[in-house]
Amino acid sequence: MAEKLAILGGERAVPEGAVKKWPPIDDVDRKMVLASLEGAEHAFGPNCKAFQEEFAAWNGSRFGITTNSGTAALHMCVAACGCGAGDEVIVPAYTWSSSATCVLHHNAIPVFVDIDWETMNIDPDGIEAAVTEQTRAILVVHLHGLAVNMEKVLAVARRHGLKVIEDACQAHGATFGGRKVGTFGDCAAFSFNQNKCLCSGEGGMFVTDDEAVHAAAQKLWSFGETRSPSQERDYHAYALGWMYRNNDLTAAFARAELTKMDGYLARQKQNAARLTECLAGVPGLILPTEPPGHGHNWYNYTIRFDMQALGHVAGAAAFRDKIVKAMQAEGVETSLWQRFILPAMTVFQARNAYGKGCPWQCRHARPVEYRPQDYPVAQRHADWHTGMTTPLRAPNGPEVAGLTARGIRKVMENLDQVEQLE
């Protein structure tokens, strides 16, 4: 018997208040944050120094630099890899905008590669065709916590003498071949904003094993100076610099959360497994995958609606929006993470980031075109997907994952009611 959808007046599948918010705050957080507040150094203080060392050790990296955002850490990666005016950096066509705009920040030019449908990551088999004489680096994004096939990426980089940057902003603890992301490339960036697996409100981390890359990133991070705030400074700008440093309060929060990180990741895997179990066999759903040799951190559980099977290939995004709206009414905490592929965004279509056509009109650059039709897999993904984070996160357990699956299944089994929605 058909159930009446909540959006049409039926009972919610997920009771009000069943899903708890992220992150759970406990006495560890309170103690460390209050100690920082009562301390004497509220800018780049002792918690910043300690957090750099602790996170780098947790990730298996030699150096860490704590920043005020993941985007800042990405810009530092681009600069530290020597990317500048006229240089090209290969980026996936579907990701968060910062993964490409960080390239613009240093006057370099993003060149897009379509994604792989199964993993939602950059298609490693499409990278080599995008390499030109101007290419300086490959920036891979471990999207939603699933690692890119780094063996294939590094092979292309070695053949062409390219740097490799890892955008691990969503991928804390994710692995490839048993090794954590952020340890494969020349450098990597992590984010700690509100919805990340390690949350300190805002913040980020630059990591590398290369001493020269570390030194180059540190210049950009602190006003172009060669000495960090923890060293004796001469306040002389030796290079183009920003102010990307973190602050002690945020770092204290991050340090507290890092002590719970492994437990958080274990819970996410448990909840993702429960969701997958409960959603198996639901018609019209394409569930996320975890290929052999990959360790997913389940930052985001992203499903796709099979619009071909559902008969909605034309107008797929509009019908997807109706399905998502119906699921949200059931209490399913899902949303659209990124509606647009990057090559279709205004900044790339206009090719006018700094005004007067720069950096594309720089005399060192070659002509680069952005045609959205060249990235059909990314576009299909953008139109067919929805994703969720909170139902997978602590303190929520498998029972919440089960309720979430119940709400998703209810909507998918009553799509004739969704058809009625305006």
C-alpha cells in the first residue's frame, strides 16, 4: 500500500530531532578552548604550533602549516609548486570552486578534465590528453572522501615532469593502497570548516614532506616573509604574500577534535555501511562505491538518481530537485552539494578573473577554451546527484542511518506522488 509523502501531508519517516547536529561538543573541547581563551597568545599561539605538529604526525606528513581555511592551504600549494603567470594546472571539472579558483589566485590557469562516473573523481585516464607545454601541475581532488587513483596520476606526472597537488579538504583519513591521502603528491591541503570530518569552525592545513616546498608555502602564508611568527622575524617581505595564518582559539578546538578523529571516522564508516545495506535494491538509485584498494572516509554519502531508468533524462535536474525536496520533507538531511560544473561558472566563461581578461590575456598564456559540453560525465553527475553528511556523523549511529534510508526509500517507492509536485 502506498504511503502518503510528508510533503503532501503524510507522516515524516525521520522523526523531528532524531538526527543530531555535528560536531558533538564535550569536555575535551571546552577544556582546550577555554584554556586558550585564558592564555596570553590569541593570534598565532602555542596551540597553532602544537596542532601543526600533531596533525602532520597523524597524517604521516613531515611538515604542516595551519591556515585560516582549506582554500588558503590550496593557494599555498599552487604557489609552493611554482605555478605562476601563464602556467596551467589540471583540475577536475566537478568539484568545489576553490579547487580551481586557487589556481587563479596565483595567476595560473585551470584546465579541466572530466570525471569518472563511478568514483565522481577526476578521470585519471583523461589527464594525459590535457597536458600541454604550459602545464605545471596536476591538482587532484579526493572528492567526498574517496581517494583518486594516485598510482595512475603519479605515472602521468612522472612522464611529464609535473607537480602533484592533493586537495584533501574532504578526505581526512581516506586511503589509497593503505596509505593516507595527502602523502602522495608534492603537497596537500585539508579543511576544517563546519561540515568537515575534523571541524574547528574554520581553518585548514598545508602539508608536505619537501623542505623547499614547505619554505615556499610559508612565505605566501605570512606576508611574504621568510621566518614564521614563531621565529625571530625581520618583517621584510621577500615575496608576494598573503596573511593565511590560523589563530590560537581555532587551533585549540581543532586539537581537541583531532583526539577524537579516529573514532569519528570509524563511526562514519559504520553508518555508511548501514545506509548501503538499507538502500540496496531500491529502484532508481545509484549508490556510491568504494573500489578495491580505496579506503573511503565517508565525508559525504552521495547518491545519484538513475534518470534514464526513471524516464527523466530530459529535465533531469528539475525532477531531481523535486525528489530532494520530498526527501527533505521526510526529515532526510540531504541537499545539493554542487549544482554547477566548474567550466560553466561565470568566472571561467567570462575569463576575466582580475579584470581586463587576466590571467587568460597574460602574454605568457596560451588560449584556453571552456566548453561545458566537453564534460558530459560531470554534467550528468551534477544533474542527478544529492548528498548527505550529518546522518553519517557522530553522535548519530546506525539507527539514524536506518531512519534516513527509510525516508529515501519511501520517496523512491512513491515517485508518482513526486510527479505531482510543482
